[in-house]
Amino acid sequence: MAVAGEIANRTKAIMPITWDALGKDSRFGEALLRSTIDLVKERVTGVNVDPENEGSTYVLVVIDYLAKLSALELINPGIDFWMTQPISTTTTGTAEDVAYPSRTLELRNLRISLLIQVKKLEAEVLPLIGYNRVSRAPRASSSTQNDPFITPSHQEFPRPFGTTSFT
């Protein structure tokens, strides 16, 4: 069973070998691939559209943006997966050596490239989405909002500091 949806297809196009490896790995699997994409959709758009409706709900630029964000989320699990894979294989008798390029280094390079691309696309895509998550973080406030002004008015110069008639 393949992970469905336009965003999944685009994410797979960005990192096909790592996508397939994570999907087939018993420690990660297709369910976590799907939940990663769903999390990115929820975080960016505020809703989790069904994979079958992604193509009709989002324009292609938004699909590409969400896929790049999903790929960014999958880079750390991908690095973790490739760190457990053997680097080379040696057989006896025929002296065959198999070596692969450093996939973890390439995933780190992909992360840098995707971060640059996502940052460039952000100004174009966010207005198309039209969603801003409300932050519940504490904000700075003045503890002296209701205190009288004690700085002299520039119109009453030179006067010592005290309560002014201009408030």
C-alpha cells in the first residue's frame, strides 16, 4: 500500500530512495510517512485535507511547498536510517567490494537546499494559504500604562520633572 496524495508524490520525487527506504523499514513505515505529511498540512494550512482531495484543494505551488516541508521533516529519520546501513560489502572468493556514497551527507546537503527554497517560496505561498496560527505565547506589556506622565512637555521647557498638563 503506497502513501496516497499529491503531496506524498511530490515528496517522493524530492527524496525517492530515502522515501522508499523509510516506507519499507519496519521501524518507520508508511504510517509514519503519512502522519508526517498530515502534521505538515495541519501546521501550515490549519486543516488536514484528505489525500484524495489535495490536488483539487491546493494549487501546485502550495503542494510543492508542503512537500518540501515534509521532506525537511523526513531528513532526520532518513539520516537515522542510513546510519544503520552498512557502508560497504566485501565478498570472499571474487573479492567484490560494494561502496555507496554518503547518503547522510547528501541528506544534510538536501536540508540546506530545501531550507533556502522554502524560504524563497514562503512569501508567495503563505498568502495563497491564508492561514495564520494564533500564538498563545506570552507577550510583553507595560506595567506603567495607567501611571501619570512625569516627563516635562517639550513645550514647557525648562521645568523640573513633574506631572504635566499635557497628557
